[in-house]
Amino acid sequence: EVQVVESGGGVVRPGGSLTLSCAASGFTFDDYGMSWVRQAPGKGLEWVSGINWSGGSTGYAGSVKGRFTISRDNAKNSLYLQMNSLRAEDTALYHCARGQRGTMTAPFDFWGQGTLVTVSS
Amino acid sequence: QSVLTQPPSASGTPGQRVTISCSGSTSNIGSDTVNWYQQLPGTAPKLLIYNNNQRPSGVPDRFSGSKSGTSASLAISGLQSEDEADYFCAVWDDSLHGWVFGGGTKLTVL
């Protein structure tokens, strides 16, 4: 069974840092591109960042570029999101999502339940 | 303000057919395929339609998608109470080099 499980969320002060992790199982991780998609409370979906199967190609939303870094460890079947200089507007549920193919331009066919990040003083 | 424009709400009675629109531009819908996600209350989004009109395994054929120019539509026929959810369109935007989503449409089954 395909599963992606996020962890690492929590409460952090503005300007602080946090690293999210996504543990994948039930599929050959290095065959697929992966993304992080967030959802602020009561709001819609916003793509945050994506990475291709090898880690050699990454992309970021303009709202997080320069502050967030996506990476993956195919040996550990894991995806990461390093978040720096956090702002109140980064408060959201962060979902890990698998792409249908190895690129980050493929639609997301499996989603995790998300990990909640709250940025507050 | 989302890059893709969806109506915030839609409604229908059981058995009816409803459509949800998604409007974009030449750099997104006009140049790439459209995908639709269904998010039931309190759950993670689920891929409903990909490549404009393809259904993943397990998605009933009551759900269908179409695209014309810079707009797309999701149609749900034979509406059921379990279809009550939020629906989001999404497409890769070539100029932004990233995914863009519509603001979402909350479907109510009356």
C-alpha cells in the first residue's frame, strides 16, 4: 500500500526554522517526483516546492523561494523541507504529495494527511 | 488571489448534473493539462481527474473533465450526497515554473 507520512510540524516563532520530513513506503521512491503542498486553515491549496526523482531538479513557489529548501534521500525513502525565516503567513497544514511520474510536473496521485506548522510569537 | 479562477460554491440535488469551471491563462491551462482534486471534509486531497479528462483507477465515471482554450470544467453526473466536498483544479504554469491551483469550489448536495 502506498503511504506518505509527514512529520516535524510544530509551533515556531517568526524568523525561526523548522524541518519537515516525509517517509514514503509501498512504492519505489526514486521512480517518482515529490512535492510539498500547503493549506492554510480554512483556505485552499498552495504548491510550495517540488523535486524530481533524482533530486537534480527543484522548484519553489515565489512566496517561499530563498527561504525554503526541498531535498530527498532516496536511500532512506524520505523527502524533506527545510524552512527558514518563517513568517505568520507560512502557518498551514503541509502535505507531502507523490507525482505520477519522475518529474515534478506530474499530477499528485497520493497525498499524506499533513503536518501542521504554526508560526506565532 | 489564486492564479486559476473557480466559483467559490456550487450546489445540486441528488441525481442532478453539476459543473465546476476553472479559468486560467495561456501560460497554464492554455499550454498544459488540467487536473482536478477532491477534498472530503477533514481528509487529504485525492486526485480525481488528470490530463484534462483521465480518471484514476477507482474514480467513478460520473466524474468527467474537459478543457477548451484557457478554461476547463469538471462535471459530476448523478450527484450523490458523498460528493459533498471541496474541488480544486490545478495545472503546471510554464511562466511561474510551478504548480498553480484554483481557489477551490465547495460543492453542497441539497
